[in-house]
Amino acid sequence: MPAIHLPYPVLSLRAGRTARAHIAQSGLAAGDVSALPGAAGGPKALGLNGLDKAVFGWLAGETRERDLVGASIGGWRFACAMQADAASALDRLADFYTDTGWGEPPSRASVTATMRAMLEHVLGPEAGWDALTRHPHYRLTLLLARARHLGRSEARAPLFASLALAATLNGVKRRLIGACYERVLCHDVRSPLAFAPSDALPTRRVALDAHNIGAALMGTVAIPGLIEAVSLPGDTRRGVYRDGGLTDYHLDFPFARIGGITLYPHFGERIVPGWFDKALPWRRASATGHARTLLVAPSREYLASLRLGGLPDRRDFKRFARQDATRKRLWRQAVSESARLGDAWLEHLHRQDWALHVKALEPER
């Protein structure tokens, strides 16, 4: 049943001040979109499958240079979107992720190998991944976190001690997480990186190329304790790199500096700066940085309608322990239902009825 026949809106549309004014006055065209952020969130990405296919199908109709800035699974979504057949690549990602079983308990080596196999299944052989650095229209940036001190270890005790320390320091001030992690922007050299943050977190820029694109794709999803960290070829600092969501979970970057509209297909209405901020509701997005952002997310009513009670989640592996067939069935249902999100997005574009539906972003700092 199309989304427009449901008794509730399936999309939540929220925008910064400048974006709201632009959309109210001029509507929204594909040519307006200059950047797309992609948040970390693991299997939640599967629940955006239909929305992603609709968004990137629409953008393909009006090409221009666009920054794609992804952390963790957000980077993988964008790598799919940059393929010649984006919809098929996004479907392969959803299918492989859904059908994967990790074992009880999964070893770090087995999970790493499975994620590597997933990437190769979705994008093809690594020999061709450098095409992501030469796309005619999209400029990809992948977020990684360079671990410091104890966080460099794969041994359980020091690794989890470093995470506990990072959480404690972050609770005092977000910038203090820099004692544990350095933000790394692995980027297309053609991007001016106008969105690059100028906050107090230590930040380094690394050019993406044919030699490091594979390591960067694996590193951006390298969850500590679950997936092995990576090293970057040619890195004179011999760094140990982990999931970019550690420093930048939902990418609270100054996207407004780019100009145009930053279109943000997201899992929810809140933009959480870093992974350790999830339980800190006072850590909110920057009003200035997101002045040009249009955030598009599943509505609360839509999420409640899913049999999972929300989008697929990494915790579902424990929730449905020894019931993997049930988990797979519910995840497939969430992927299938996400076509409603794409339908609703295309309907808004057709009607240009933004004034009726676009609200302000959550109360911002």
C-alpha cells in the first residue's frame, strides 16, 4: 500500500532556518542539493533502503558536484549510491547484512572477515574501488577515528578501559575525547571540504586514493571489540584506525558553509554529535552549522508500525539469539516497508507541499 494511503505521515521533515526559508519560497529541486551526510548506525541503514533509492534516483536526474560525507555504515551507503546501479547496490547491502549470521559468540576475526566479504559482495573486487575517488559528480569523505594510547590495543582489557575513559572525558566536555581519538577525514582530493569542522577535536585530513580506499572503507566501520582496526597504507604515523562514529556519530558539521541545501536522510529527528553523546540529551546539533540542512527521517508513527518497533538494530542479534530466522524475517519486513519512505519523499517532491510538513530542527544549542 503506498505511503500516501496511510492514516499518518511516514516521514518527519525538519530543516534549519535558511533551508526552511528557501524551500518555502522556491521549493526544492535536485540542483539545490550540495551535500548529504550519512550517519553511523549499523543495521539501521537497512531501514532507509527505500528512502535512499528514491533520493539518489532523484538526484541522478540533475547532476552537479555533491559532497557525500559518511561515518561507518553511512559511508557504505554512499559507496553504494555511487555505483552505476545504485538501487541494486543498496539492495545487495541490505540483503547481505540481513542474511548474515555471526555465531555465538562471534569472534572479532570472523566478524571482520564477514564485513570484508559483505563489502566485496556489494561493490565488487577491491581493484575497482578506486572508482569512488574518481566519480564524475560525487565527492566522498569517510570518517575514521585514529585511536590513541590504550585504544590502539585489540586486547579486551585495555581496549574497553580506553572506551570507558573516553566516555568519562566526553561526559565532562566533548573536546576532551581528543585525548583518546583523533578525527580523520579521508576525502576525495577534489572536494574543497567546506564542511570540515573547526571545533576543538584534533582533526587530520587524508586524501583517498587507490591505495587506501579499501582500508578506509573497512576502518570507518571498525567498531572497537567487534571489528579489527585498520592501518592506512602509506601512513607515516602508523596509526590504528577505528569506526568514525566514535568521534562523529551523526556528523554535526558546519554543512551550511557549503551553500545550497544539505539533504540528510537520517534514522531519527535528533543529530547526536558523537557516539558517546547518545545518553547525553543536552548534546545537540549546531543551529548555525545546520542552517541549510533538510533532515528527512522515518516518522515516529511509521517506526511504531514496524513489527520490530523501530528500525533494525545491532542489539537485535542478542534480542533474537537462537531465533535468527525471526530476526531475518523482521529485518526483511523493515527493508520492504521502507519503500513507503521513498514513495512519501517522491510525493513531497511532486506536490512541493513543504510549508505544510517541514518543521524546525530539534531545539538546537
